[in-house]
Amino acid sequence: MDTTRTSLTPPNQEFIAFAQEVFQLARTGDAPTIANLLQKGLPPNMSNHKGDTLLMLTAYHGHVEATRALLEAGAAPDRYNDMAQTPLGASAYKGYLAIVELLLAHGAKPDFAPPGGKTPLMFAAMFNRVDILAVLLAQDFNVDEKSSEGLSALELARKMGAADAVAILEARQATDRLQ
């Protein structure tokens, strides 16, 4: 008689409940608890069924200290989710300047767009996040990068009616042509 087990072990309900709690901690920004869990071995790049990492959730929800704890524990700043969103793009979209600066300081690439996604500059331009636009434009990269739809940050800002972003990007374009 063959006694080899061929079926998979059912998911551990305790682990699933723990994981759900951890992702809720990221959404609510409980930095002390997250930092404590990271010290105990929680993987900083843990992700959920949608590909959202803990870092994506803390950045998207605007939690600076929780984002810092994850970055300092080695969370990958450019890891993207199933919707082709990065933490930097998400924080640019939401308008969280402090998180944008924190992510950039920890190596997030200002010009990175996942396949089928947009760059953080494109999100800042589309949603008229002029303070974030200024920080991103201070980085050294090609601001005329095209989205998967073939549109630049300037063209996306125009399409969205983001007048201030359009003015800033047009001024940048004019300056670049003079150089």
C-alpha cells in the first residue's frame, strides 16, 4: 500500500489570520508593531493575493513611520503589484510628499514604470501634485518617457486638465530645449 501523501496540506488558518492582521497593520500604519514584527523575522517584502506589499500599503495610506520601518528593514521600494503600481507611484498619486521623499532617499527610481504602468512623474502630473512634481523633476531622468498608451507626463496632465502641472512641464520642456 502506497502511503505517500499526494494532497497539499490545507492552509493554516492561524497563519492566514496572522497575515490578514499584518496587512491591516500596514493599512493603519501601526509603525511600532510593524517594526517589532520585522525584528522578529517578518519578511519586509511580504505581499498579499493582489501583489500589494506591506510597503505599498503603508505608502498608499500615507504612513511615514511605518514606511520608514519597512524600508529600513529592506523592503524593495520599486516592487510593484498586480495593477502595475509602485509605492512611489501610489504616493505620488495620493499626494504624500513626505513618503515620496522617503522612498527616493531609499532608492526608489523616479522614472520606473512597471510593464503596463505609469511613472511616478506621470501620476504627479495627472493629479496636479505640483509639490511632488517639483521633487521628481529635481531627479535626473528622461521626463518625456511615454506611458503604455504612448503619452508623456505632459500629455497626460493635459488630458486630465491638470493646469498647474501642464505649466510646470511646459516650462521644463522649454528649458530643456534651450540647453
